[in-house]
Amino acid sequence: MPAALKAEIDKSFRVDTIEANDVSVSDGGLTEKTLHRLGDGQLVESVLMHYPARGFAGAGRPLHRERHTLCISSQAGCAVGCPFCATGELGFGRDLETAEIVDQVRHAARRLAPSGRHLTNVVFMGMGEPLLNLDRVLESVEILSDPREFGLGARHIVVSTSGVVPGIRRLTALGPQFTLAISLHAARDPLRDVLVPLNRRWPVAEVVAAARDHARVTGRRVSYEYVMISGVNDTDIDADALARLLRGDLAHINLIPMNPVAHTPWQASSPERVAQFAERVRHGGIGVTVRANRGQDAGAACGQLAANRAGEPAAPAVARRRESIIRASEAAMLGNRSTEALPADLEAAVALRRPRR
């Protein structure tokens, strides 16, 4: 091929939407976090987590097979603005296109291929709110589950949401077999108003009712994610409220100690407190798993790498943000609902979100 023609083709066409990848490895190689730079300069993150085979089931077979799980982003930044999340502090950039979502998976698959390994699970729990980019997420899931592409079974895919009720209802009507996960983080509205601002639009009872219908229609258990924050949402009152909220549902709770984030005054619950909370919820009849944090030394919390690249915010701004969070959480602990409107980015995202055809 003539050099001039090759140069013109290289200029006019791309086979990858990701222009650069910055990989950080931690946990003795078990966690690989990648910061992806897209064509317009937007930064998104993915995390590849390796779980070695363990246990013994007889006949030389492991009780738990080796797994390679990839956590991917659906948006650049996030409009929801959860105060314990680094991505929320970055603000909202834009929706990712289908190819930009899938290329995160291609990158991970290429990293695994030389050692003869392959992806076993994909979770939409990275940057962004998947149900505010639902059309592109569904297109991505279709590609990931296509035997001619990645061949992942739908039951090896998890799509998470912070509580976009119309999106959950739409998924229920479609009847997919992938797992729905709800980022819950509090069972009481005053506290969830603070931890998940979207709760001011769709309160916790509406979110859980939509998820309950989803489980009934699809026959698939719903996962509830619950970040454990010391002295904020890890009290006995919160455990009991959580058990009451989900009692009798086809549901499972994942407790996750909070990753440290610069702008928040909060800390993760202690391992002892997490264990006590889990036992209290189990006593209420709900299945619970305590998740271990991965990749803290690589900035594995959602949005941390992108936030680090953006630079530390000014100290006065951090102090004001912390003071605001403390005031809001103190009011929530007294049972007062938030009177604040949705953040402007989130209001715009919710108002403008319509299925694209």
C-alpha cells in the first residue's frame, strides 16, 4: 500500500475509540485499573479484577472457579453526585457511545489473551449512571453477549443504577436476564437524600418497588449495593431499616466499606462494625455478602484516577464541601428530608433523557 494512501486511511479511520490507556496494577497483580483517554480527551475508567480458583469440590475440581471480572464506565463523569464518590465530584461530561463502552472490554480482553485467560463477568459499576444512558448500555450488552463477539452469558453481566425508576421499569418490560443492581446505600429517605441525591426525585420506596417488580417478572434476584460509612449509615437503626425494606424480596445485599475520597469528611466503617451490621441484617432474613475493597493503592474507587489527573481541588473548596456534607448528614440523622433541588447537571440529565432510536 502506498505510504500516502496508508497515511490518509490512518487519518480518516479508527479501529479503536480509545486513544491511550494508563494501567495501574495493585493487590499483587489481582487488580488492574485503567484510565482510558477517549478521542475528545474525556477520561473514563475500568477495573479488571482477578479471582483465583479456590476450594475443592472433588475430582480435582475447584469449588469456586477462576474469575476475571471487569467493571466498566457508561458515562464520562456522573451527574448523580453521590458525596462519597470521586466521580460525582468530577461532574458530568457526556454519555459514552456504544463503541466506547465496548472498547473498554476489548482492552481488558487483549490484556488477558496472552496468558490464555478470558473475561468471565462484566459489571456496569464504573463511572456514570447506566440507566441515564440506557440505549447505549443495552446495545453494549447485546454485543457482549453475542457468541460471535465476546460470548458472555447475560447472567454474567450486571447493570447497576442509583435508582432511575423509569429505566428500571423499561428494563422490566424488556425482561433481560442480566442482573440488576441497585446502589442503595441507605434505607431511610432523609439519609439517602444526602448519600444519593437522585433519591429526591425517586424516593427509596419507589426504587425498591420497581426493583421488586423487576425480580418478579424476570425471576432474577436483585443485588443491592451498600457502601458502609462509619457513623453515618452503619447504625443498628440503619440495619433494621434495611432488613424491613427488603424482607421477603428476591434480593441480596453487598456491603462495601467506603473507599477514601479526598473531599468527604467520612471514613469507612471498621471491619468489626461491618460484621455486626451484616449479622443484624441477616437476622432480619436478608442474604448479605461483605465485599473486600480492591486496589486502594491504585486509586480503585470510582473516579479516583480521573480525579487525580484533574488535580487536587483548592483547600478552601474542599473545606466548604466537607462542611456542607456534615450539615446535610446531621440534618438527615435527625430525620429531616432534604429541601435542596437536584444538582443542575442531574436535573438536566433526568429531564432530557429519552430513549434514542
